[in-house]
Amino acid sequence: MRYLFGTGLFGAITTAVSLLRGSRATPFTWRAVLAWVSWAITFALAIGAVIDTRRFDRGDAVALDSPLAPAQAKRAHRDDKAAAKAAQRKKKEKSAR
């Protein structure tokens, strides 16, 4: 539910409402087409951001071009480092016996 009220998605929905209200009384011109194409691109990007955020929160892989990719790489590096440290500690304890 928290993803539905993200700023990008909320902004795209409010823009759609404005476009619908504004396009009722005006003729259909190339400017209106450009406005709707622009809205569709914005909406697609907002949906993509929601999907990437959800994947990141679940620990699934996000696309390399996502803004969350560097954070995910950092998290993976930190987890690998912690696993290597735990393995080294376990090996040290085993050799001490």
C-alpha cells in the first residue's frame, strides 16, 4: 500500500486528472497528443520505480540502470564481507580445538 502513495505515482495520477479535465473542452491537436505521450512516459517511469523499490526491499535483483542498483551492490558487498568474516571466524575456532 505504501508504494501506491509514492510521489511519482501520485503525481502521474494527478496529472492524468488534470489532462482529462483540460481535454474535455479543447479540440484534439498535436499538442494534446504530446501531452498524453508525456504523461504515459511519466506514468511508466513511476511504475518502474515502484517495481524497483519493491524488488530492492525484498532483496531481489534490480536492473543495472535503476537508481537503486548502487545501493544493492553495496548491500551485496557488505553481505559477502560479513559471510567471509564469519567463515574465517569459524575456521579459526575449528583450528583452535
